[in-house]
Amino acid sequence: MTTLIPHWIDGKAHPGSDESRTGDVTNPATGRVTGRVAFAGPEEIEAAVASARKAGLDWAQRSVSARTQVVFRFRELLNSRKEELAAIITAEHGKVRSDALGEVSRGQEVVEFACGIPHLLKGGNSPQVSTGVDVKSIRQPLGVVGIISPFNFPAMVPMWFFPIAIAAGNAVVLKPSEKDPSASIWMAELWREAGLPDGVFTVLQGDKVAVDGLLDHPDVAAISFVGSTPIAEYVYERASRTGKRVQALGGAKNHMVVLPDADLDLAADAAVSAGYGSAGERCMAISVVVAVGDIGDRLVEKIAERTGTLEIGDGAQAQPDFEADMGPLVTRTHRDKVASYVEGGEAEGATLVVDGRAVDAKGEADGFWLGPTLFDHVTPSMSVYTDEIFGPVLSVVRADTYQEALDLVNANRYGNGTAIFTGNGGAARAFEHDVQVGMVGVNVPIPVPMAYYSFGGWKASLFGDTHAHGTEGVHFFTRGKVVTTRWPDPGTAGGLELAFPKNH
């Protein structure tokens, strides 16, 4: 019998009402089913939102200091037990332990940012804007907010949103990926241990039924989503039609531009690290290297050399003489889909320099293995360039000039992240101003901002106008109110004045 991974409703595990509605959860390194996750139906959706709505009304009335104390306790518990969460991520997602720990640490940064919410919720005050009239602005929570998160970061991506939402006084309903759902229940239990009232943090497991339930429910005020561009667009359009506030972060095709004056060893290290880390299953992964000028052959050679040093295997199996650099892909279906792009790239005329299909992984034969794959002489018309592959496939495109490389990046439909490698400050400054991408790295291959800056892309990488975390996150999970006040002297008559009010 496999373990049932439940919902979390009203502060306790909820197994679901329909035993036939479940999904398999696998260990990607072994290919074995390790659990079944409950799929929500209308009954669970209604119970989850109703519980969150009731709890949220009380939570919003708590003082900001009391809310912050709970967030502080969550932070301390998370910091002391992050190894537990990392092990859960490795077992269900497949990323190696060091990568899973890095994910938890980056999520913890947002928790720490949310601990400063009293300062971030301050409004403004303007006395005597007119004779005897004062004006102030305040920010208030929205109510119930929904978070729909992807499989590739089962802890970090939810933590981009829920610490800020909760600290600001909202109740959260999290719909995690059904591929790796256990991290969400672990975090729910941690919130309870930290003293969060029942119902303020809810986990609704499931598939499209659960997603649509949150998008359509009249008591859900906002939706935060991270996933592929087609689904992000769907979430944005459907939730917006019901009047919800939406931030829907979509896909990516991140380019790394390497100029002729760059340190090619540094650039090759960065390309391998950012292209193959977490088996390429990152929205900030580098999937295209743009080699400018005559450096292409040398750069490709250096990248290929480094791929040969990577250890591919089960990140959960600690061995004295082996530590995996890269694990399996998340499911067999996804592994086969990524492998089909390798076949397609060959058929379309790209030069296959390193073939990851022939990987000799240190793990069970039924694991979802695909090694680092490197293509050269890729053109913008090829599917390995146009599509978001979301796997360990790195494409090298040649460009004659800086302007040609810039135009290539700007013409791409995605605008999530990009990087430039150069020793020329003027070129770097021009690139950061001229490139049409939301997050830019200069000699930094994965420019994920710190929690006090916002995370988000441009173009087809974002639907809605608000990025994740940072001050934009605080504004997303609160709404402004302006109060105009006059306290007349006792006995003073105001008099009738039907004209539009004027300042005087």
C-alpha cells in the first residue's frame, strides 16, 4: 500500500471524499510509485475556501506585531529543519540534495523579508491638505488568496508568495503540483507548529478541477501562478474574468550572450551550471548561449569538456566516493518529451555535440535519466530554439556582432531572464538598458533577485502587471485605501456647498 498524501483544510489533514480521484507520485530516481495524492472535487474546494475565508477574517484583525511573531517562528523552525524539507523535495522531484537545500534557502529569504512587514505596510499621511482637512493612505489585506505552484520548485515558489500574503493579513489556499505534493503538507504542519491559526494556510491537492475551482470561486480575491506560458495565459484570462487580481508567471527561453572579450572559462562554467543544474528544470535555466564573433568553436569545446565531468545519479543516495551533480527528470513522460527534442534537433540540422540520451547514470535503471545535451549551430527556426524544453538541453547560436545578439534576444517571445558575459563595462551597461527582459545578469548566469527585489519577466513570461515578492508582492497582497478627515470645531456649521469640493 502506498501512502496517501492528503489535503490540509482547517488545520488538519483531509483525505478527500472521492477515493477514486487520486494521482500517483513517483520517485524519479527509481521510477517507483511512492504515494498517491488526493485530488480535490467540489466538496474539498468549497470546504477549503470556506475555512480560509472564516479564518482570514479573524487573522486580518490580529495586530501586525502578532502576525509577525508567527512568521518569525515559522522562519526559525524552517531554518532548523530545512534538511527534512530538502529530503522530501529530492524524493519526489529528483533534484540533488544540495540543489534542494538551495531551493529551501532561497525561499527562506522571502520568509525573512516578510518578517519586516510592519515597515512595508506603512501608509502615508498628509496633514492640512485643505483648511482643517487631513488625508492618509492605508493598505489592507485582500482576504483569501490562491497560489498555484509548479513542480520544479515545490518549496521555493510557494514561499515567493505565502509569507508575504500571510504577514499582510490574508488567508492562503495553496494548490501545489500533483507531481511533488508532500512539501506543501510539511510546510502546513510547520505553520501549525509556529502558531498560525487553523485555516489561514490551506493546501488543496489536485488537478485542473482544483485549479479551476480556485479561479472561479467568488471568495478567492487573488491568484498567484507560476508555470508554462499557455497555462499562465489561461489562468490570467479565466481568473481576470471573475474580477480577481492575478499575477501569472509563465515560461522562458533564457539567453546568455558571450562577447569576444569575455573570460571563456568563466562563461563555460556558467553555461554548464545554469544550463544543467536541476536537470534544466528551472524557469531561470540558461537554454541558449549566443556566441558572438569568432569565439564559438572555443566556447563550445570548453562547455563540452565540462559536461564530461558531471556526475549524474540519485541525489538521495549518499556514497563516500560519489556525489551527484544532476538528478533525473521529474517523470518518465517528461523525460521522453525532452528526448524527442534531441531527435528533432538532429533532424533539423543542428550539430549534436553531446548526446544526453546515452548517459550512464549512477542510479536505478528505471529512473528518468537524461544527461546533459549540447547542440551547436542552432538557428532560430529550429524547435530546440523556439520551444521551452525544460530539460538539460543547451543550444549554441552564433552571432557576428553584439547588435545581432541583442536583436536575437529581443525578438524572442519570452522575456524572463538573460545574461551577458563580457569584460567591457560599456557593453554591459548598454545591454542592461536595451535588452527587453525582466531580469538581467552581468557575468551572472542565473540572475534571480534577492527577496527585497521583485521576480518576474516581460512579454510572454508574465501575465498581469505585478511581479513576485519584494515590494511589488506586498502591494499585490494588499489594496490601498485613502481616508480624508475633517474634525470641525464643536458648534461650527458646515453650510451647504453643492459645487465639487475645492481645496482652500
